[in-house]
Amino acid sequence: MKNSTKLFVGLLLFIAIGWSLDKSNELIPQTKITAVTYVYEKDKTEIPSLVAVGINKLNIEKGVIATSIEIDAFDGTGEIPKQYQTPIAAAKAAGVPDTISALLVATSGDKVLQTVKEPTTDTQVLEVVP
Amino acid sequence: MNEIPANLVDVVLPVDEQGYPESEMLADRESGVLWDCCGSASRAFPKSLWVEPREWEARSKENDRNKTWPINYIDRFTNQVPTHECTNHSLTRNIEGARNRARGIIYPDGPKKEFRYEQSAKAGSVWFSAMWPYNKANPRIRGGAGVRQVLEYACTYGMMPDKIQPVDYKFKHTMPGTMGRGNKNQSHGDWVSVAEMPDGWQETAKHFKPLEVIFPESWEQAVSLVINGILVSVGRDGHAIPWARWLWDRQMMEYPDSYDVLRYDSLRTVKYAWQGSFAIVSVTSPDDWRYPAGIAA
């Protein structure tokens, strides 16, 4: 194959790969995390100081609603608050309070995107929100 | 190490300013009294919150670095001069702190006189009236109220929002924050008896109830709770206040007093004042922090 032909084929391949990468990004929806909840059982754990730092930073710097909620959270009517139904269900399914003391739950609406078992550092908290 | 002025340590108010009568204090210290008054909200001190005294220094330094003391969940002072509302000012700090701790916002310098954090409005911080449930515990206005009474009413009915809030939450029912001086972040007004409270007030108050309350059984447990970011409300020498920071290097408790000022209890005071104390660990949470009492509740 002539050098010019090789160059042309290589260029075509390069363009094709670039296009497919661009298209592949469009095909994978980017779901935005809207809330991060540290769900814990106070009889098993405190809120670690660095976790509180991470939670605060998510609120201030990332614009997500980041909170720390006891597994037995209720609203004024005696129901589980709507915003915590998904994270509390995820925490219970993961074993809070029976087998683990806490679960960090990152959600988008009522969808769980990521969880971290028993986080102890601000880094672990901050990493759930890219 | 900054010197703490001696006039801010172990402060005993003049008798006519004391709002926590000795008779009430002694009754509150009877075994089981506070536990009974909180009903289903009462909780035993859990092992998970115990901090060995040999770890107090390290944990305190961590809190100093990270600003995760209970004082860092308090975003305002209140001012009760010249009323006897102290047990309620202490109660409102305690429940506000528990709520802010859950909300996950750190107020880096704690309460500051005549200062309002922008974050208070953004985070849905709610300020509660100290007139309720004082008005139910003591309808005679002067003379103070006992801890068990105000705690019982808080657990039963909830707390009433102050007329002044960081942002307009469109509360249907509010009350003046105090009959005393108040400040930029606390309204003041004439006495409102229980009969004069706005119709349907319970529908707003129920959204702000303690869910779990712990009663320390030793001064070391009280220090452990503070190290874990939890306010401990205590009554001593005729006055009720919330312990909010353990100064490990001075062996003192720092507290935001309801006189727009930080004051301190020495170790000697801590060792007896812990009796009859309480710590609100969790509070009812809203469906949406932007609407603390629901939509137009």
C-alpha cells in the first residue's frame, strides 16, 4: 500500500474512532447525583468527624443535598420523610443496623447510584460526587 | 492559648435573673424523671458514643481541626434579658443544633453576635421560639420552668418557629422568640399564653419534635456526647445552658449563653452539673428541607 494511502486510511480510522467515542458518550446518559445521605444507627456508630466534613463540603461545594440521618428517621406525621425513603431502604437492604453501622447513599431522585459502607473519611464521601 | 476572662467562667446569675428554680432542678435530677417525661423518645446512652477519657485530647483536636463540635451546628445566639426563660433557650439551642447536625452544615465560627450566616437560609435552618413551651410549663410568666416539663412538652407537641427566620418558610404559625431583648436572629414580643397561641399551632409544631433523647449518667458520658457533636443541656446554680464544646486543654465546657455571649463551666462545675442533663440526638426531618413544616404548614 502506498504511504499516502496508508496515511489516508489511518486518517479515516482516526476520524471514525473519534466519532464513535463522541457518539458513545451520547449513548451513556450522564445521571446527576442530587442527594447524598449518610444513613446510620447511633447505637452502632457516631457520625465520624471527617464524614461530617465531607457532607458539609458536598453541600457547599457541589450543590447536592448532603445530610446525616438516623436509620429511624420520621417526619412530623410519623412517616419516613419522602426524601429519605430511598436511602433508608438502601441502607436497610445493605444491612443497617444489623450487620453494618452506616451506609452512604448517593441518589438521583429515587434512584440509587452509588453506596459506600461505613465511610470514615471525607475523601470517601466526596468521591461519590465526581 | 488565648486567655479566657475569669468573669466568663462559672458564672452565677443574680437571683432575680435565675430561671431554673432549685426545687425544679432537684426534682429533675431524681432517677428516671427525665426518662419518663420523654416517653418513646427516651434512649439509653449507647456504647457507640462513649469516648475513653484517654482519647478526649485526640478527638478534641480532631474536632478543632474539622470544626465538628456541637457549637459548629449552632448558627445564632439568643437573648433572654430580663426573663426567666433559660430552660427554653437551652432547649431551643439543643434541638436547633440536632437539626443542623442532621442537615450537614457546619457553621465554622459557631454563633456570632448580631451576625447571620448565609448558609442558614440555604440549608433550611429553623429558629424556634423560647416562649413555647415555657408558657405551658409556667403560665405565671416569672419564676422559670423545669427541664422535665419543657422537654415533655417538646416531645409531645414539638416546637414553635420564631417569627424571625433565616428565610421566609411561609410557616402558618409562629411565635415571638422571647419576651426578653432578642436580637437580629430572635424576635421579641409580649407574652403569648397557651390560650392565645394561633389556632392550629400544633400542625406546625409537630414537624419539629425530638425523636431520640439521651440522658447522660456521668459527667464523662456528657463529655463523650459533646465530643461526638451532640449538645448537652444542663442546669446548675439557677440557670440552664447547653454545653457545646469541650476545651480539652483547659478542662472546661464552652456554651452559648442566652445573653449573646459564650461562657464557660470549669471541670468542678461539669462534675456536678451533668446531673439532670439531656441531649437531643435526632429530630423529625422534613420531606424537603426547603419546606421545614411541609408546604404552607
